[in-house]
Amino acid sequence: MVIWLKLGMIIIGSLVGAGFASGQEIMLFFNRYGEKGFLGIVLTGGLLSFFSWGTLKVSHNLKLKNYRELIELSLSSRYQFLADFAFTAVLFGGLGVMLSASGAIFHEYFNLPGLFGIGFLLLIVLLTGQKQLLGLYYINIILTPLLVIFLIVISCKELSAFKYVAAENHWLQNWLSAAIIYASYNILLLGSVLVPLGREMKAADIIGGVIFGTILFWLLAGLIYFALAANYPDVLKYQVPLLYLAGKKHFVSYWLFGICIWLAVATTAVSDGVALALRLPKSRRLLFFVYFLSFLVALIPFQYLVKYLYPLFGYAGFLFLYCLLKLLIGIKW
């Protein structure tokens, strides 16, 4: 696979997580703002494109190995602690959201108790402990194209019934602030993936990969936006609205897509769990306590966690954007 194509798939694979594939993120950050929500998708794609390119450019010029080096070069030791704390909090919150998503999928779509879905996934996270699972990388190589195909097929079948919905009042104020916060949150997650990649990449591959990833984001987010709008407000009743749309069309696609979404949830949860284990002091009791707290967070319904935690993650992402812009302005062109 050519490098720019691989980079584009890595970018879209990082973006198409459980919140995106479930439809909750698009519904929260874009559909609620009516036709201006589509403008938000366009703006978000542009911001993701610029900051993804900026992350790779900085990493390439400064030969950065990981995101921590980016933080150390841009912040004093006093504020490095703040950045580390913010990123650890995002990982903790992300783990809680993924556990809650697992519970929602088990309850609403597999007709099993939500607690079973939460506990089953938490057990998987506990069993992986502090081990780096190379298998996750290979699962995601297969899983990302499958999710993309399912999202395209399910969404395209709903386009004939598309209608713009009236904008709602929402605590994110307006479509512009929602788009910026959504982009900031995703750049925070993308940063840890892109920084190690940029140091060895050529400029042409960076530009090609970012453009390809951005086009895929616009395509998928746009299709999901139109599909959800075609079924508004019925989709508001469901924690995983795209599974509801899949179930309308075909029983087999419903189950296959449900399994794909759960696997996306599981791989994200394990990744967050491993990252948390590596960032915390090596204490089994402390790690179990943090996992127990994440279990308590997961008892909150999935759609409420997406509604209130993801915007907070976006605010935390502003710190990463500040570090990135500071280095981007200072590098030699």
C-alpha cells in the first residue's frame, strides 16, 4: 500500500471510533443545528486537515518520536504536568464512554443486560492489563474498511428520505463552536497517532494522506448527517442510532454492523486501558481503582456521556492545539 493511502486510512481509522460509527457524535455536533450543521462538517474537515498536516509537519521537521516530546518542546515543566493530567483525564473518560457504549449495544441490540456488556468489556481490559497488544493494530486494519463500507451502505439507503431538520437550542451554543470543539477533540486523539509517523514521511505523502483522509471524513460524516436527518426525530430515541437504521433494512446487516461497532468500542477501550496503565504509577491497586471508577462512569447512559464529556475533551484539546501552533510557527520552512 502506498504511503499516502496508508496515512489516509490511519487518519480515518482514528476518527471513525465508536462515537462516530454509532451516529451519536454526528447527531450531537451537527444534526442538532439543522442545515448549518452541514457547514459544521465542512469546517471540521478543513480544521482536521490543517492540524493533521501541522502535526505531521512539526514531527517531520523536529524528528519527534512521540506526543510527549511535542509537549516538552512547547511548554515549561510547570505546564507539562497540566497537559499530562488533561490527556490522562481524556483517556479515563474515554474508557468510561467505551464501557458505557458496550452496555448500550448489549442492552438495546443484543437484548442482554447492559451491566453484562460493561462488565464483559471491563474484564477484557483487565486481562490485557499493561500489555501492548499488537493484535489490535491488525484488527483495526480489517475493521476500519468494514465500518466504512457499512456506514456508506446504510447511509446511502436513507438519502431518498432526506429532509433538513429545524435547529435546536443546545448547550454548545451554535454550529460554529460545535464544529471547532469537535475538531479540537479529534486532533487531540489524532496527535498521539500522527506524531510518531511524521518524522520519516515525505512532504508529498503527508499532503496526499491528509487530503485523502479529509475527503473520506467529509464523505462519511456527510452521509451519516443526511441519513440521520432523514429519520429525525426518531433517531433521538436510540443510543446507537445507526444500528437502528441498519435494523430497518436487513437483519444480517444489523447484526454484522452491531458486531463491527462493538469491536470498534472494544479496541478503543483496550487502547485507552493500556495507555492509562502505562501512564499511571506501577501499582495494581491504583490501576484497579481507576478501572472501578471507569465502571461507575459507564453506568451513565452512553448518549449523555457523549453529550457532556466529548465537548470537555474538545476543550482539553485546545491545549494540544496551542502547543502545536507554537511549534508550527517556530519551525524553519
